[in-house]
Amino acid sequence: MAKKLDAVREQLMKENKQFKRLYHKHQDYEQRLEKLSRRLYLNEKERLKEKNLKKQKLLLKDEMEKMLKEYQEKLASST
């Protein structure tokens, strides 16, 4: 099932510019969070930044999941 989902994701990235943009933004947030997580101590500003990045990353993930589901439904109804 994961391979099928990966294939659908790859196809959607080729066909949908918005999905591709969301995916790259999600990856950017992931990298920024990874960079913050390597620090031994986060000050208040950094903790707030981390919290906001996590929220934004989750919103992007939800939007991408919605787009994936709609795309899969579209594929299923066309066959």
C-alpha cells in the first residue's frame, strides 16, 4: 500500500504545481525543525518558532493528504 501511495504522490507532484509547492514547503519546514532539534537549548523565541513551524507543517500535511485523497478518488472513478 505504501508503494502505491508513493507512486500516487509522485504522479501528483508531476501534475499539480500546488501539491509540488506544498510538498517542498513541507520539506523546508522539516529541515528547519531538524536544525532546531539539534540545539541543546532553545530560547523563548526559538521555542515559539519551533511550535509555529510544527503547526504550519501539520497544516501542509493535512492539505496534501486531502489532495492525495481527492486525486485517488478521481483515479478510481475514471477506471
